Amino acid sequence: MAEYERADFGKLKNYPISERDNKVSVSDFCRLDDYKKTGNITDLFPAQLKAVDFLEVANFFKTAVGDNKGVMFALGAHVIKVGCSPIIIDWLKRGFISGVAFNGAGAVHDLEIALIGETSEDVAQEIKTGRFGMVEETAEHTMSALKKYPDCGFGQALGRWILDNNMKHADKSILATAADMGIPATVHASIGCEITHIHPKADGALLGEKSFDDFKIFTALLKKLTDGGIYFNVGSAVILPEVFIKALSAARNLGDSVENFTTVNMDMTVHYRPSVNVVGRPVQNGGKGFHLVGHHEIMLPLLYHVMENL
């Protein structure tokens, strides 16, 4: 049987724990006793890892609002589908947000909520028979809105249409609220990705024209982020991160520095495009990027609550 050499642990050199640098201290722990006295949720956040990031983002957000810097929210459709529209609407009404951007699906769900107070069909069931996406009203209202307001971009046209038609649940519409408040809300369509494109009256040229107009509005908004603004990408893994990086390049090419701002990606997992196009590349010349990973139906209410207690 072979004989193998063994390390002699008896020769190991130790040193006292008092000389060691440590990454965790009881001073970092959550302040539960303070919370029981004050009820301030921020006392429950330990001074560690993502808890630190979350509070830093909330403070950047609060400071941007107080300093009248740009605060932009780029929203995927899931934000609406999990019931978080009232949070965005409240921030819009209070003047916290200077611009909102949707992908095409976000506009679909926002409109349907305004129209009937419900949204999100059973795709798995309806795709079996070819009924998925074939409802009449969503596309009818969308195309009618884009035709009626020739001087408006996609988002403003849809918001105005919701208001002018006194839709029953207009108060739950982010687009309608933005239009009513005079705050830019843009929609960035991707042809073939929305149910409004599989309709006899779908007009690709008009959809493209209005979405391109919104891209220009979105690009012009980015200058407000300079020196203290904050940009949130919430729940869009592909479309809006790609829109953002192109618009940012265009804005800088046109002479706007758009530097020294904060970017935040909020989603249930970390995807490639938000990592590079939101958190990474945009803040190379100054600023800071964050990932806050979690479900929107928890993270957005938490951010709202923290903002109220800072």
C-alpha cells in the first residue's frame, strides 16, 4: 500500500483574534429595540450588503427629489400586473418623478386597467385556439388614441385618450396620471411584441411614428439626470435597457453631459442587458449603479415605505 506525505498542522502559525480585520460587527446588526420604540422601518435594516444598497438608493432618490433633479422610472408590464401602479401614481402626483417610460406591454396593461379594471389574460389557455391577444377593445382604443392626437407621442396620446373618454378606472392609470400632470410618459413599442399588433386595424407606420417620437422625448429627458438624478429600470430585461443606452448616447452626442447620476435595476433576477446598459456602462464617467433583486410586489412597497420614513 502506498504511503503519502501529510501536511504537518503542528507547524501552523496562529495569531490572536484581536489582530484580525473583520467584515461584520454587532454595530452592523439591525436595531430591533429602536424599531420597537420608533416603528421606523429603517431601524430593521442591518448595515450589511443589500440592506446598505437599498437605503443608499432610497437616500439618493430622496435627495434627487429634494434637489429637483431628474427621477425617471422605466417600467416593465409586470409592475402593473402585480398591482404596484398606485405607488408610481402617488409619486407622480407628488412631483417625485420627472418621466416615466413603458415598453409596449406596459401600455397595454395600463390601458386595460383604466378601461375595465382588469388585465392579463390566460395565455396558456387562449393560445390553444388562437384567441390569445385577439380582444377587440385594447387595439381599437390604442389606434384611435394615436390617430386622434397628432401632436402627441404614444404615451401622451394614450393617457389623454383615457382621460377624455372618462374611463372608469382612469385613476389607476399611470399614463392618464402623467398626462393629467403634464409629466412625460413614453411608450417604446416593439413591432410584433404586443397584442395590439395582431388586429385588423393595426397600423405599423403609425405605431412606429409615435414610438419614435417618444424615443426623442425620452432622450431629451435624460439631461435632467445630470449631477444628482436617478434612473430606475424596474422589470424590463431587454427593451428598455436597450432604449436607455441608445438614448443616452444620443443625448451625449447632442451635447448633454448626462453624468454623475444614479442608476438602479430592480427585478426578480439579474439579466445581462440591465447589468451592462443600466447598472454598468452609463455611470462609467461618474455616478453609481445598483442591483436590487426581488419581487416588485415586495420591493416597490418597501421602497415607498422607506422613502416615507427617511
